[in-house]
Amino acid sequence: MKLRELKETAAARLAQEGIELPYLEVQVLFSHFLSLSKTRQILESEKEIEESDVRKVLSAVEERCSHTPLSYITGHREFYGLDFTVTSDTLIPRPDTETLVETALEFLNGRQDAKILDMCTGTGCAGIAIAANASVSSLTLCDISRKALECAKTNAKALLPPSLQVNFIHSDLFENIEDSNFDVIVSNPPYIRKDFLETLSPEVRKEPYIALFDEDGDGLGLCRKIASSAAGHLVRGGLLAIECDYRQTSALSEIISQNGFTRVRIAKDLAGRERVVSGERE
């Protein structure tokens, strides 16, 4: 089968299952499984594809048709200009979370040798992106999931210089965090309300439940716990920044204010929705 024909077959199959932007997704799958760049896919459209590669691509297409997220199929996701390894044990990094990174980087501008804690780290995307773009002396990545921490280790090793001190702590929030002098604590905790489950896409519902949903009715239970303990692990003037749903920012601002933080601010994501609430320790 020619490359052009395989591409048309794959895109038609994805479109049949209601996958948005099927040709773009096929391009990503071809790049990953056939090692063909976008340019080569165009220039070599009449190239004959070996039968084994045809089967490999069509198998991946069928997996995508079952609404398995594309990043779980390829094992990769770009975030803040970095290529992160992704597994089914982690939340897939999203552009929304780049607002969390930007909030921390703005605070760190001009500061040297900062100590960073990324709570509920998942792939490590937020903490690693901050450490890759600021003067950081140490980075601590913390998660309740051991499998997520293994993924974060893989990403830290691949994306950060070996000279940087990176700590990986398996912990239920601050339970095993002994350090009390972080300059910045960032977190993208589970904050989706359980009653929002039916509103989520089939792809999102295949991501880890523990990384998505909060047990409290308003989705802010873990945010409350983080805010109530964070001040004791920050230097004076240190920053706490938490990502949340745009419908939760007012409530989270009040929670952070009540827990010893001043200069509470709300930052908007790329879509213009309020996404990150931050405050500085008194």
C-alpha cells in the first residue's frame, strides 16, 4: 500500500468514529510509527509501505478509534516546548497547565537558586518546565502514585541537566515532605467534581481517575488540604500556585487567603479562562 493510500484509509477510519482533526492525528501517528516527518509524508506520498508497517499503523488507528488518547498511544506529549514521556498512569499534560508554569516563572524572574516543589506531579511536567527555564537549585517532585513518579523520573532524567538536584517523594500530599524552605510550591491536583463525569469526553475518562477527580462536592478538597499545609513548607514571601477549574477560582482565592497568604492573584489560561490561583506566604 502506498503512503498516500494508507493515510487516506487511516483518516477515514478515524473520521468514522468521530475523532476530530483525523488528518492531523494520522500525521502524528505516521511520524511516530513510521519515523516520517510532516515534510517527508508529503514528499514521499507515493512510497510503498511494508505490510508489517501497514499493520502497525492500522492497529494504532483502531486503538485510537476506541478513544484511547493519542498521547497514550505514542507515549509522548509536548508541553512548554519539551517532549514528555506519558503513560496511562499519568494525566496527559495540557496547555492549561502552562499557566501554572508561567505563574511560577514570573515570580522567579530575577531570583537565583530557587527550591521548587511540584505537588501531585504526575509526569513532572510543571516542575520540570519551571526548572528548565529558571535558576533552580533543587526540584522536588511528589505524587501519591508510585507509577506516576516513575514516569516523572524518566522525564527529569531526559529533560534536566544531571547537575540539578531532583528529589522524588512518594507521599499523600505533604505527609512525607520534610523540607520547610521551598521558594515555590506548584500543584495541579485532582479538582474535577465527580458529578461532572458525564460531561467529559471519552478520551478524558480514560485518564487515571485518581488524577482527575476530587472527593469533595465542590472539587476543592485537595486544594484545601494543600493550602492549609503549604505555608509551613515555604520561606517567607514564597509562592503557592494551584491550578483549578475556572468555576472554582473565587472559592480557591478565599481558601488561599484564609491560610496565611497575601497578594492572592488569578491567572488566565490561553483560552482566556481563569485557571491558576496564587498567593505569597506572609
